[in-house]
Amino acid sequence: MPGGTGDEKEATPEVQALVEQVKDDLVAALGQSPATLQATHFKTQVVAGMNYFVRVHLGDDKHVHLRIYKHFSGSVELHGVRHGEVGGVGAHEELQYFEQN
């Protein structure tokens, strides 16, 4: 049975590397290439692998929340993007679990 998400933490170089691995899929989901792509905070959830819920700064005070899945084998997939309306999510909006989209 999957567990809940852990506490929100400041992003690590490992989390930034996961964001970089899903960059092409994120650009496709957003319809444009962001000015920057900097992970700022994250939470994890143990499933049949690990879900990472990551707040990412896109530049110009715009942020998105990503759901990134890393399988135990090491494969990494973008499983969801929360970006609110045109302005994105808030810089301090709490990271929460969200369904794959």
C-alpha cells in the first residue's frame, strides 16, 4: 500500500537532476520553454518506486508543481504538472499529492 508524502524539504542536486531528466516532457506540457528550470522544494512518496512532488521556478515569479516518478530500476517519468492558470502556482504554495495527469 502506498504511503503518504513526507515533509517538504529544500531541493537537492539529485532532485534538480530529476527535473532536468523530464525537461522535454515539461516543455511539451507547458507549450513553451521556460526561462529557467530551478527546483526549489520537494516531497516524496514511496510507491512501487518513488514519487517526487517538486516546486520548480520557471522565471518571472512563475512556478509549477511537478509529479515525477522514479522506478526502482532508475527510469524517470513526468507523471503530472500543476500550473494553475496562466500565472502558475505561488512560490510558497504548499506541495501536495496530486493525481497523475
